[in-house]
Amino acid sequence: MFTQTTILVSGASGQLGRLTIDALLKRVPATQIYALVRSDKAAADLATLGVNLRIGDYRDPASLDNALNGIDRALLISSNDLGNRSDQHDNVIEAARRQKVGLIAYTSLLHAGVSKLGIAGEHRETEAALGESGVPYVVLRNGWYTENYAAGIPAALAHNALAGSACEGRISSAARADYAEAAAIVLSADQIESGRIYELAGDDSYTLTEFAQEISAQTRKEIPYANLPESEFKGMLLDAGLPAPLAELLVDSDARAAEGALFDDNRELSKLLGRPTTSWKATIAAALAD
């Protein structure tokens, strides 16, 4: 890539952001990488690696102007503020336009253009805003993270069942690190095709029944999959202490997974990576080892 290209990663202290910076550090000098964080403390470890810190908040346009000044390429990682994401993303896009950023890569949702997931609407709005902004852009439509389901393993072991509402829908998830590496590859490429949309998902798919069977095989403990009505699954998540918006997102994603919304077999992610995606069985093993 151009030797002086500056790359900014938003949400750099979050899981995907930090992994993306780790992947970028293998490809470009740390001096060309900028981490957008809300405070210095949020990414002090990155500064020790030589990564530049920029302070900014999606809700504060003035801070975004300062953060994006002099940036050639920016990764806009979607906000986790459900229901307010479109406005926050618009703030980033408008600041990028004012600061003449050369490219925005946006982490959207698998098949966002047609997806029936409840969260797809905000992603479609942001994709439309990018198209209207005049700023060159690419869209990384990320599928589900395998870690989203692996996070439920402790509860499954405690209650002797993996609960969900996905019926026998097939899920083509990949490890979070796979999506991060894909973002780093795109951001550090010599040439980037503006307007390109990447539909990214894992090579292999599984049902939650199969996911539970793999947990059983690795723990040598019988863990069946309990497919629950949506209302019952939501109640269980709320009782476990999850915030209502997050519980609703998880229930909706399972219900839509039952209809095929989290399935994809084009292997575009592994083609971009130049290797197979991380096996979902390996992610289960990693979760059990923690």
C-alpha cells in the first residue's frame, strides 16, 4: 500500500476494533495506525505499541472532525447503541466528508439489503448514507460471530441445556478475529474499489442442535439444545440480567436464523483471507479453555 497512508480504526478499545488493530500491525507500521477511542485510558496499551490515539465520540461531531483530520482511510465499526446507531454513523460520515477522508470501510450486517433481522434497518440506513455522502466507501457485511453463541456455553453447562429460538436454522458464523483480519486486509490494500460490498460469513454452517452436540462432545457432558418459544427465551435472557434491547436482539436473531437469515455459503470471507475461516468447533474449544 502507499507508504504514508494513514488508517483510523473507530471503536478501537472494543473487541473487534482491537483485533483489527492487531491485524493491521502485521501489515503496516504502527505510526500509520490511528485508534479512535473515547479516552486515553481506554487504549493506553495501544499507545505503548506506537499506535496513535485520537479522542472522539460518535455523538460529538466536533470531536470527530478533530479525530478524522489527516486520515486517509477509516474503519467505521457500527455503534452498539441500538436504536441510535444511524444518527451516530451519520455523524462519522459527515465528519469524514468534511475532513476529506479518502475511504470509509463500514462494518454492516450479512445480506443487509434483504435481511429480515431487526437490526438490519439501521445498517441499510448507514449504507444509504455512505452512498449519498460522496466519500469513497466499501461495506463489510459481517455475518454472526461464533463468539455470540460461545458466550452462552457457561450457562448451558450450568443448566444442562443450550437454550435458543433458532429451531434448525443453519448459521454460517466465523470468529471475530476472522472479520477483523478481513477489515485489515481491505484497509491496507494497494487498490480499493469504491462501492464494493463484501458478504462475509464462515465457511461451515451449523444448527444450534449441532452446536450443543459439539459442546457435549468436548465436555463429555450431555448438553441438549432446548428450542424455546421466542417469549420464553426472551424472559430467560431478561431473568439472567441482560438489558432488554440486547435480549430482544438475541431473540430476534435466533428467530430470523430459523428462517435462514444467518446462513451464507459463498465463502467470500475465506477468499478474502486467503485461508479457511476459523472452525466454529475451534471457537467452542477456545471458550471452554478460558
